[in-house]
Amino acid sequence: MGLMCTYFILVDSTRRHFPDVFKRPLLGPFLTSGVAATLAWWIVWPLENMKSQVQGNYGKEMSTWQRIKFNMKERGGFWGLYRGLGPGTARSFLANGTSMIVMVNAQKKVSEWGLRG
């Protein structure tokens, strides 16, 4: 919920406050969505990291709070919660930027075909 809310707030804010950026073909939507998604991921990354550990049955007897404390103690302090952030950032930026380009072009086609009410 935090991820999606943050993403849509950032995309909508960019469209409202910087309309010229979003109107640039390809680059505008790509950058807007890529940056918004990446910032949203950075906010929720520690919880995503903990979820992945639970799914991988890593220390399944730990509560979420115990898992957070363990990761901070054994894996580099506060930044231990952000393990894997580099590859996650690259994936998020590219995937979400590309998805926005596809969505914008699909919306244009739907409008051209007269299928929008």
C-alpha cells in the first residue's frame, strides 16, 4: 500500500507541477515513472527485504521485529536493511519507466480509435 500510494502521488505531482516534463515523447514518461517507482521502492525496501527472507524460510521462527534487529546487527547496521538495493533500483527504474511508455502509447491508440468515453 505504501509503495503504490507513494508511486501514484509522485507521478500525479509530476504531471501537475511539471507538465512539460511528462509531455516529452518517450523520455518524459520514462523518467517520471522510473524515478517515482524507484523512490517508492526505497521507502519500503526494508520491509520488502524482510518479506523475501520469510518467503525463503530464512529464520522463520523470528518475528518481524526480531528479524529487523538481526539484520541490523549481523548485516551492516541500518544499511543491512537495504541489501540488494542497487539491483532492485536498476530493475525498478527500467521496468516502470518502460511500462509508462507503453501505457501512454496505449492510451493514445485507444483515444485515436474512439474507444474512450
